[in-house]
Amino acid sequence: MVQAWFMAESWSGDQREEHHMQPPKFVDLDTLYKLTLVEHFKVNESDPTNDKLLNSIKKDRGYTYEDEITCSKECLPNYESKLKMFFEEHLHTDEEIRLVLEGSGYFDVRDGVNDKWIRIKVESGDLLIIPKGIYHRFTLDTNNFIKAKRFFVGEPVWTPHNRPADDMNCRKEYLNQIISC
């Protein structure tokens, strides 16, 4: 089961640690959606290709291109610099869709109301849809391994726009959606 929680306001050390508030403040999936518009689905991890829910989501949202990425020291060229890049706070002009096939990691997303970090732990079978215009980042956890499918509408566009990017249309649209929820 996916877990999400508010991160400690300030922390030091390894970004791959959990970094809970003290005491921990967990976020259920309904609240996660209301605060961020992030969607989570559980997919059949043993056979995601034939998963009816996944195929329905792909059809409904027009995902026509997919690939796989493996993040580990052994598999990812320029591992250290890529992890630093993934952990830089940024947004995209398109949704970011990830299905975890193996391993685990964290997506950190900004609460659209109070701008606080919420950490989402993803594991095998978790499908996360991060809306366009939300500030977020990714890191591995201490297992140092994740294999995921990435889905795109048409040709892949993965251009991060580092914060601040508040003047971008996708950011303004995102904030308007949060306000109307």
C-alpha cells in the first residue's frame, strides 16, 4: 500500500531517508489528491501489460508512447549527477506518469495550498500520475534501485523547469485547479 506523509520542515543528511515530521503526519490518498491533484492507482505488478485498469487509463488519457527507466548505480549512466537532477525541485508542462515495476523510491510533491513537501513512497505496482504544473522531485530510497515505466502522450517530452517557474501557464492552471477543488 502506498504511503504518503508531510516531510520535516528542515532536515539534513541523506535525501534517501524518510524524513518524517515528529510526530509523523501521514496523508491518506483522498487528502493527497485534494492537496496536490496527484493520483495513485494500484496495478497488477505481476502482469502490468494486461492490467485492465492500466490499459483503460492509457486509452482514456491518450498515452501512446512508453519506455522503461532503471535507476541504480549499475544501470544509470552518470548516476550521481542524474540523481541530483531528479531531486532538483521542478515542474513539467505535461503530466508525469510512472508505474513502478521493481524496487522503490520517493516522489516529493508540494502541497498546493501551503507549499509543504509531501513524500510519497512508491513500490512495485504503484502507478502515480503527477499533474502538470506541480513542483515535485524524485529520489531513490536506501535500496538504491527502481525500475519504472514512463508513459507519454505522443513523443516523450521530459523537460524540467526548475523553481521558480510561477509565471508558466501550466503552473497558473495547476493553482487554479487546486483552488477549485
